Amino acid sequence: MIKSKQLSGALITLLLLPAFLIGCSSQPTVTTPMEVPKPVTVSSITEQSQSVQLEYLGIIGSGELKKYSFKVPGKLTHLNVHKGEAIHQGELLADLDQTDLSLALRNSQLNLAQAEQVYQDAQTQYTKYQELIKGGAMAQTDLDKAKLDMDVKGSNYQRAQVDLEAKQNALADTELYSDMAGYVTDILYKEGENLDVGYPVIVVRNQEQVIDVGLGQTDAAKVKPGTKAVVKVGDFTGEGEVTRIDQVPDTETRTYNTEIKLTKEIPPEAYFIGATASVSLASGAEKGIWIPISAVMNDGEDYIFLVQTDRAVKKNISLKNTQGFNVRVEGLNSGDILVTSGMKELSEGMKVTIAPTAGGQ
């Protein structure tokens, strides 16, 4: 009887054991995932001064232009220069037909020679009469007539001299010379055409290279005569300084025209009047927090990431002005640790690890 009860207990134990084992195996195992920090590179923020350049688009100016015209009318015989050509001071630009004026000059020369001879004869006659009147051989009235005749012929002689000088000047004015070195910007007539007095024939600009820039009101206050400038035209770079700032704005653009004279010029073949040029004007140094533009992101507002106790902290900032690859900002403090790369993978509060910079250990 005892043996039978023992057998029944063992059987019950065997039957309950699988259920117990199944019950134990169904309990869930709870594990905490490990947080993988994101690698970033950083830099410590410091307040600093940085030279600021004002960037503008300028126009290549003509500088001083001079229009050359003849003082006498005539037919244009020769044009000795071409548009775009460099010229030197004293160079013959053009001339008129001289045939008629040469004949007129020859006639004036003959008239002068005749008037001179007549005047000399009258002087001789008057001197002779003076001697005769001393001996009482001539009346005073005859001497007075001789004096009047000499004076009239002397006046005629002077007029002949003036006429000859005028004809010489007129003949000389048929040749047009440059009184400065520069470049021919325009030729307004062709050979064989008749010209009136004072009509421009050739337009020349001087050798100085100038760039015109329209500055806004705020920037115009930062610039003054003598401010240094760098000018780029295509692949060429020139240097210069501000020589003039208009005190009255342009009525259409409301900008203040500023003239820059180049001291280090660009090649003449690249200097096309009216073409555009990139202009950088030095406006002094500006102190503040400057950071790389590449570190700034935007989700409707400008922001950056800082590192604080191994965590990424999002910080909204205000952009002020840019200079090259840097931007001056407000909202940061000296000593802040700025994320300069890897920030696109970050979110607020994410754990980070600082990667060594190039060349670091």
C-alpha cells in the first residue's frame, strides 16, 4: 500500500514538471540597448577681430574723355588712328585738306611783303621831308601829309602781319594732335567727309583706369577717399583706391556712385568700358564671434550644435555679416564648444564623441 502511494506521487511529479519548465521559459528577458555616440569635430569659440570686405559689382568706367574737333572747316583727308588704339601725347590724329588754306597763306605772304615795302618807302619819304623842313625848303603841311601817309601804310602793314598769322594758324589747325596719352574710344567721321567747326571727330580717354560702384547708404558711410579696393575682371586682378564718393544718391537706384582709380591696372585688352567687375572694398575690422558658415544649419531658423558634457545641444543664433567662409553671429559666448563637422547627424541631446582633427592624435 505504501509502495503504491509512492508510485502515484512520483507520477504526479513527472506530470507537473513539463508545465513548470514551460512556465519558467515563458518569462521575457529585459535588456537595455547601448547608446552609440556620434563622432564630431569641434572648435572652441573665441571673440576676435576680422577684416571686413564690402563685396560689390562695379562697372568699368571711361575715366576722363576728351572730344577732339577742328577749329577750321574742311574736308577730312586722313584719319591716322583707329578705334581702340593706344595713342601717345603729341600724336597726329587726323588732318584736313590744306589746298585752299595753303593758297590763302601764300597770298597773305605776298600782301605782307608788298605792305612792308610800301611802309618802308613811306618811312623814307617822311624822313626826307623832315630834313627838308629843317632847311626851310618844305612847308609843314607837306610834312604832316607825309606823316599821315606813313601812319596809314604802317597800319596796313600791321594788318597784313595779322592776316598772315591768322592764315598760318588756320593752316596749322588743319592738323589734329592729341594733347594726352590714352586710347581712342570713338571716331565719328570718315575720310572724305566735310566737317564744320567744332564738331567732335575723335573721342579719346586718358590712360587712367577707373571702376564705378554704387554703394548703399550704410556702406557709403563706411568708405572714404583713400579706401583700398581689389578689382577682378575675368582672370585679371587689379588694385586701387577710392577717389570720389558722390554726396547725392542716384535718383533711380538710390545708391551713391563711388569712383575707384586703379593703381595696379588690368591689361588694356581686358578693359572694356561698360563691362562688369567684382569689387572688394576694405571697410576696417569688426570684433565679435566669428564661426565657419559651414557650421550653420537652418530649419526655419539659423542654428548650430554645441557640445556640453558629451551631449549635443542645439542653439539658435542670429547671423550678422559674412566675410569669406566665416560669418559673425550673435547668441554664442567665448569658450563654447562648436561642432564644426558631423552636425548633420545630430539631434538635441544626442551623445557625441570628439574625433581628432587632421594631424591630431
